Amino acid sequence: MNTDTQANDEARLINRLALRLMPLVGLLYLVAYIDRANISFAKLQMLDSLGLSETAYGLGASLFFIGYLLFEVPSNVMLHKYGAPRWIARIMLTWGTVTILLAFTKNTAMFYTLRFLLGASEAGLYPGVIYYLTLWFPARHRVRMLGYFTVGSSLGNMLGAPICGFLLDKGGLFGLQGWQLVFIVTGLPSLLLTGVVLRWLPASPAKARFLADHERTWLAETLDAERSLAQKTSTVHSTPLSVLIERRVLGMAFFYMMLSISVYGVSYWLPTLVKGFGVSNTTNGLLNTLPWLAATIMLAWLPSKLRAGHRTIVAMLCIALLGTVFFLCSVFLPTNTLRFVALCLGAPCMYLLLPCFWTLPPKFLTGARAAAGIAAINSLGNIGGFAAQNLVPWVRQISGSTKAPMLIPAVCLATFALISLVLILRERRRGGREATGGPQRAAL
């Protein structure tokens, strides 16, 4: 079989896998992200209903990430042990239930408790799917697949915004306030998808009936070869959980934290920022779709142009620098219209960095260590979500400006760009040593 025929067969197989797997996992993340973002719209009425201050509400919203942090790694280890279909179905059932219970919050303590439980319930979904994709797609195709997966989060923000805005204006229906309707309506889809996951999500290529024997063989051989290469660059540890103290994992977690602060800071504060334009809740929701629509379009296009490797890290540097400029413009440009346009351009930058970033950990993590390591990076990095939802109201309070919190993603993306530059320079030095026959070091 010649090279062109092999390439065509590979492309057909990967495209078929993408068509079979990505719509469902993307839908799961879309629903999850709506359930994360609903808190930013419910806030517009919940503050007065529960008598909370901006700072107290930010603390309650951010407790999601504490539950997430504590249960993320154990959850991903369980996913590796029991398989993706059963464990992801469990995640969806519990997080949908807790989301609906938030509609019946009576006081501050109950709000704080349910937000913590929501994080604990959802823990493991995002890193679990990232790990799951490493079981199906060779590294050279993962940037594109992770791009498709990340579309779920941008679509979640895009679709969730008008839905939540509309529901806020429908208060009184069934005797419920608008913010209560937000939690009930956005919690139901995850419950409905539980059975879909159990029936339609295959656990692995070995158990996928839609694959021919030669396709399973090719996938197994290709992925085993990549894992063997990754193991050569990885320090041997006795248990999967020992990855939690590995220097590269902690470094990747800090790297991801910069991105997490940016994403959650913007998605949490944007409805409040747009409300300052003097628009209705429904119009607010519609305007909030625009930044995430731009992100969705870019995610559907750019990742397919990249390959995992040096080119991806260069793209990360360029995108992070652009994002820094756009978020600075969103603070310092003279009119609301220009600042909002800058936000619409900055949002895609954050989301384009996600699929690029998640190609890096599988270069040195495999097997159960990959499940634990990816979960550790995600959970530690998501401390940024906790920080963002407390930093944003704090910056608003000390500055007296609703625009000033957008300096937070600008600073974080500038730090992200600096780390990307360090990785590029390290990769080039490593390439130079290999070319001259000098001692080699593991990538990253």
C-alpha cells in the first residue's frame, strides 16, 4: 500500500471517528458550560433575592472550584477504572440534580453548600474527556479534536446567554422567580443526556462495534507507539497519584491557571458589564452571544490548521499576545461600542488557547498516570476559576469601575505568552543539542 493510500485511509478513519464521537462529547461540554455560566445571569436577580453583596456572591460562585479541585483527580482515576460511559453518565446525573436544587436556595449557607457540591459533582468531566480522546486519536489529530470539543464551551456561553436572559424576564411563571427558572431549565438537559451517554458513548476502540478489525489494529499500534515514546521521556513513578508531585505537572497547572482565570473572569463578569449599557435582560443575553459566536467560528477553523508540536506552541504565543492587546483595549478605548468590539475579539483568543494547551500533557503522561495527571493539571489550574470569581468583584470594588476587571485577563494572557516563549526557547535549545549530538532532555 503506497503512502498516499495510507494517508487517505487514515484521514477517512479519523473523520469517521470524529463524526461518531465529537458531537456527543461536545454536547456534554456545551451543557456543562451552560450550567457553569448560568450563575453569572442568575446573579442579576439573586443578589437582591437572597440579600447578598457582590463579594459574598462571588465567593459562593467560586466555591464550585473548591469542590472541583478536591474531587477532580479521584474522579478521573475512577473514569480510567470503570470506563468513560458509566462514569460520565454518573457525573451528568449528579450535576443536573444539584443544578436544579440551586433553584430552591433559601439562604447564603445553602447557596455556598450547593455550589461546592456542583463542583464536586462535575469534577472529572473535562479532563476525563481529554483523556478519553487520547484513547482514540493519534497526537497529530488531537489539536483538531480538542478544538471541536472546546467548541462546546463557546457554544455553551453563546446559547446559554440568550436562554438565561430570556428566563430572567419570565419571572412569575409557575410562581417561580426568573433566577429559579434559570437553574431548573439549564439543569434538565444533563439529566436527559445520562441515558444517551450510557447507550451511545463507546468505552474504547477495542469495544467499538463500528470499527473493522484492521482499523482497531492500526489504532492500537499507532497509539501504543506514541505511548512508548512518551514513557521514554517520563520519570518512572510507582503509582498514578504520584504524578501530583511531578514538576512538569505542577508547571502545566500554573500555565493553565493563567488561562482559567481569563476564561472564568470574562464569562462571569460579562453579563454585569453589558448590563451597565442600560439594556434589558433579554437584550443583555443576546449581546452576550456575540463574543462566544466569534470564539465558536475561530474554534471551528483554526485548530484544523495546526499540528501538535512546535507550531502549536508558536500559535499559543501569538494568540496570547493578541488577547492581551484586545483586553487592554476593552478597558481603555473611549466608547462602549469600541470596548465591546475589543471583548468580542479577545474572547476567541482565550478559547483558541485551550485545544493548543491540552496537546502538551500527553507528551509526557500515559495510561493511568495520564488520567491522574490531566485531572491534576485541570483541577489545580481551575483554582484560577476560584481566583477569578473573587478577583473580579474585588477589582470592581477598589476601582469603582465595571471596566477595570478586564485588566485581569490581560495580565494573565501576557503571563501565558511569556511562558509560551520560554517553552519555545527551550524546545529550540533541545533541538540544537540533538543536532550536535549533545545530551538530550525530555520535552517540556
